Amino acid sequence: MLLQRFFVDYLRQQRAVSSNTVAAYRDTFTLLLAFAEKQLRKTPTDIALADFDATLILAFLDHLERERKNAVRSRNARLCAIRSFLKYAAHQDLTALAVIERSLAVPQKRHDRAVLGFLSRPEMEAIIAAPDCTTWAGRRDQALFTLLYNTGARVSEAIDLKVCDVVLDVSPVAHLHGKGRKRRSVPLWKSTAAMIRHWLPHLADASPRAHLFPSGRGQQLSRSSVTQRLGQAVAHAACTLPALAGRPISPHTIRHTTAMHLLQSGVDITVIALWLGHEHPSTTHIYMEADLAMKEQALSRLQPIVTAPMRYRPPDQLMAFLQSL
């Protein structure tokens, strides 16, 4: 089957994409085939490539937004997965080329870009200090949040860290495995290295290939677990910093916070791009756009135009009458 070859031969063998990408594409086609089954009254096995026309794809994307309440960004991500399959299929089945071309013409939907959210230094310190370090989970959470802030790592990179990926000797460093199978090394503060060094004896399995931040059962932490634990820490920190209450703070917010604090400290934008593992430095420009302090400094260098205010004079009664007609 063409879709099976797309996943097994193309994605895994030819392109060697990550397991996260395979899972995202899998979820897209699981939803698409279930939707097509209802629309076309065909089983997924009986659905042909010619059935994936522009009408069906547009209806599916509309279904995602209206019924599943997906955001536009999620809708566009699903469309990217479908496009990738159609481009592969165009080289495999020339008889459906006309249908594929019309389907590939379905555009991405434009959307408003949300304002970048980040934390101040006192807020970040309060969140890191929030976990209860008298418990095993609290020690793990504090070490995890500290490493996230220090490195600006994505949550997937942090939970994937093994004990051997962190060097705690003379020059502490964390070796992160990022998106697109790219690896990068990020230096650690001495305080971060000391915290992780104190955390290691509490691991049930401290072998080199064991997870550095495991779950209570010794398995890899899930993203949802990290988000939940961070939410608890934010709620606790909000008791002393009420400004944190009700704010949408996720592990990715810590990544934004690291980038903003590096930028505000005078670190060059290209270095921040390398620090975060961005493929293109242009991706990092969003932090310059979000830094209001930098904009205020730039405005202070520009002298305002001085104009003398004019005195208001009421218009002539007859002219005012004519203008009102």
C-alpha cells in the first residue's frame, strides 16, 4: 500500500526522520482516514489516492477547526503532513497526478502570531525554588527546571537526556539531541552542575544510558507530566508573586525566557540561535521583536519632533451648519 511505503520506506529509511515526526504524521493520517471513511463510505483500505482530492482535504481541514477545535497552527501542521505524502505519491502514481496537483494547491491558512510570553528573572527564580526538595519528585523537578532555564532546551530534549549526556567535571556541559537529529552542546553554570551532581545519588538507576530525569516508575517523563509539574510549581510560586497567577506558562515559556535573558544581557543574536538550536538565525528574531526594553532604548535615541500646540478656534456658525448637511 502506498501510504505504508510512505511511512516505512520514505520517512524512516530514505529521510530517517525522528520518531516524533513519524508520530505526528501518523496522527494526521489516522484522523484523515477516519474522516474520509465517513465522507466516502469506504474502509481506509479501499480509499484510493484519487479520493484525496482538494474537496476532501478542505473539508477535513474545516472539520479540524470547527469540530475538533484545532488552532490554525495545528491545522497547518496537518496540511504539511498531507502535502509531504502527496509529493511522494506524485512520483509513484502518475495516473493521479492531476488530482494531486489540485490538492497541493490548497494553501496554508494565515493566522495572527501571538505575543511572545516570557518570565522575569525574579519570576523564574521563584518557579525554580517552588518544588518541595524534601521529596524525590521535588528534587528532580528543581534540577529539571534549572537545566531547562540554563540551556533553553526544548522539553523533548530535556526528558530525553541520559546520565552520560551531562558532563559535570571541570567544564560542565549538556549534550542535547535536538530537532532534525541535530546535536548541540550547551555549557552549564557551576550551580546547575552542582544541583545535578546532588541529584544523581537519588536515581535508582544512575547507569550512563539511564534517563537523567525519569518518572517515578523509572521510565522516561512525558511532556504532559513536565507541564503538570511545572503548573504545580507556578501555582506555588504565585503565592509570593501574584503576577504569575492565571498566566499560561509552559515548559516552552522557560525556553523563551532563556533567550530573552540572553538577549537582554547583550549576547549576539547569532549566538542565541546556536544556543537554542535554531536552524536559521531569522527564527531568533522574534525575541528582538518581543523585547520592549530594547525598543524603548531605541526610542530614547530618537529625538521627538517639537511642535507648538495650536489654540482651538470654534468654526463659524454658518460654515458649521453647511458642513453638517
